[in-house]
Amino acid sequence: MIKKESLLEEMRHYSCDIEEAAADYLITKVGVGPGPNLIELSRMLIQSHARRVFEQSVADSLVGVITLDDCIACLGRLDNLK
Amino acid sequence: MITTQNVNLRNVSGLLRLRGRESLFDGFSHANLCSDHSGDLQISIAGKSIDEIIYRIVMAFYQSGRALPLGNLTESAKVLQIVQEQSEIFGEAEEATRVLGHYGELHEAYREESNRRKVIELEKSRERMHDLINEGFSSLVGIEDVRAVVEDFAAMHFFNQVRQVQGKKPIPQTKHLVMVGNPGTGKTSVARIIARLYHEIGITTSSAITEVSRSDLIGDHIGATEKKCKAIFQEAQGGVLFIDEAYSLAVPNGTLGTVDYGKRVIDQLVVEAENKRLGLTIILAGYPLEMQSFLETNPGLRSRFPITINFADYGKEALEAILFSMLEEVDLEADFVAADGVEDFRQELAKAQRLPSFGNARWVRNYVESVTRDRARVAFRLSTDLSTDLGTQPSHRRVL
């Protein structure tokens, strides 16, 4: 089970800010049953965020905060892996 | 020998480039800091550091009401930092605050302009990446999963460019892949496209793809395997290393006694996949069941190859699309249709698909080659009237 503090710490390590509510949501969802480890989760989350940045306007990208949408996309990626 | 004539002291840019090379100024007593040679802004440089000289220049420019000739954002940022530091050393903070306020506006203007340009550059970069991906996959059928993986890596590459603008460090990504699929599902073709695309997008430094199989990696005596592997990993550095039928590495050597050279390759593969993960993309390819067993042979393999792309068997429609794409390449599409070739193709395909060794796109390629040979055979017949018959003779099917 992954703790929210660990996820925030991991994101800080990559200088990625994540919205508090988004982190809560993600942790609640992955905290049930067997799930990914912290490294896998972080990789998926950053990848999901990067994908959104790749699709949206550059000016918005420069804000660079991981949002709820990124977390939902991340969960979708994890589901695809199962 | 540096003289006041060839050291550009007219603007701060020249001095910034000379930071850390103070010894070049040994022996000079003063320098003319302005372009007009009027001598009105002379400053003694003997015994002064470059930073102090820059500081004095900025103060002198401010006091004289002149515009400070700074080239760009980086320079203005450096100069403002130097002014801050030097003013603290000399206890001139109050005066420096006014100077920093004045030139700080200039710096902000530079920053805004610089950001605006960077956003335009990023927009161009992203558009180019999308175009390259569209173009790269335009001729392929049924490769949505592959495309998604390449788009992910392009997205990460772009994301890192954005982070660079934000002054953040890039986030490194392991690009190693496993490709699993039956024969002829396009693993090798896609690996070649990935190698080219990664390079065009800027993810890798080379477009080269080194394609190897077990025999290229395994030596015939002790020490030879390590040497061969090392040379191949070295050769592939910067590009893509494609190991076809990678599962065969896990098959023990039957004829070489007790030495398992395949295991040595796997051990080295695990090490290189980790050590060279940022500069090399390794793709392991093979058939689904065999690859699944192979990835379990070493506990380190799975974690170093986190992404698996499944190449599904092509359906009938996809195979027909591949057929027409191949016929178009050899300019036989019209002939083939005129000779009712499509019906023949469907019948042959239905038979071939029942075989366990069915080769998907490779089977289609063989079929097209047989059609081409038949076409050539018709043209070669003495009875063929080249002026009339060539375009109307049916392309008979071949047994494949």
C-alpha cells in the first residue's frame, strides 16, 4: 500500500507539483488490494501528465501541475496493464 | 597576447565570456569601456576581478544614464546577480538597489520576450513530433498499440523540453521494449520505424538500428561471448539494439558442454539494459509464449523492460489492406484486380490461416512475390504479345 506522503515525496524528487485533491484521489484508488509499487505509480503518473502536456496548449503546459485528470488517466493506464 | 583593442570591453558580453580567466588582464592598468574612444568612461582594471569590473561598468552606465548593452536574458540575469553580490561586498547595497530596479525592468522584458519565443519554439517542436509520428505510421495497418507507445515517449521528450524552459531537470525515461507477436506481425518493421522516429523526434542521438539474434551474441569459447556482446552494445549506443527471437538466448547450449553461453548473454543484457538505459534503446522481440518464459528466466529482466507491445495477428481486412499496399509498391494492383486476384487471395488466405505456422504479413509478402513471379513468367513466354497481352493476362495464383 502506497502512502500519500511517499507519493508527494517522489513527485517532489522530480520537481513535479501535484494537486492535493488529485493525490488523495489516486491514493484512495490504488490503495485497495494489490497494486503498483511507488516507482511504477510515479512513472505512470508522470507519463500521463506528459501525455496531457503533449496534447494541450503550450502556455498551459508551462504551469506544470499534475491534476485530477492526470490521475484518472494514470489509473486507466494501470488498468490496461492488468 | 590580449590587448585593449581585441578584448571587447565595449559591452558586458565580452567580459562575461572572460569570467574565470582573470589572468588575461594581468598587467593592464585601465581600459576604455566605451565605443566612442572619448575616454569618458575609463576604469582601472589592475588587480580587479572581472566581476568587480562588470559591477563598476554597470554602475557607470547607470550614472551616465546610458542603456546597458546586454545581449540576452542569460546575460542580463548574470549581470544582475553580479551587481547584487558585488554591491554586498562593497557595502553599496542602497545604490545597487536603484540600479537593480532600473535594469531589473530590462531583465523582465527580456524574460517575457524569451518565454514568448520559447513557447513558439515548443509549439513548433510539438507540431513536428505529431507530423513525424503521423508520417511514420501512415503506411502501417493495425499498429495502434505501437503508436501509443511512441507517442508516450514523444510526449515525455516534449515534457522534458517544457521542463527545461521551466528551469527544471529532465526526467529520464527507460525506453527498452519487449515486442511479442506471431511471425509476420510486423515486429522488425516497426522496430526499424521506431529507430528512425526516435531519432527524428530527438529522443535518440542516432537513427541506427543494430539487428542481432542469438548467433551474433554467443561466442564459441570462454570469453568470446562477453567480447561479442560488449562490441554489439558499444556499436548500438545512441540508437536501437533489436534482439530478434530473444527467447532463444535462454535455450541452453546442447553441444558446448556445461558452459551456458546464453545465460551469460542474458546476464550481460541485464547489466547493459540498466547501465545504458538512457543512451540506448533495447528491443527484445519474439513469439508470445516463448517470450513470457524468457522474461521469467532472470529476475532482473522484467523490471528493466517495463513496456511490452503485443502484436496481434492481422485480421482478414488488415491482410487485404497489406496486400494492396504491397501490390501498389510493385505497380501490380490494377493487373491483380483485373485478373480476379482478390478472390484467389481470399481462398489461399483461408487455407493458410488454418496452419499453426501462418506468417501474417510475411505470408502476404510471399503471396505478392509469387504473383510477381507469375507476371514475369507470362511476360517471358514467347507466345506473349508484349504489345497487347501484357496488361490483360491474368496473374495466376501460386501455391504458398
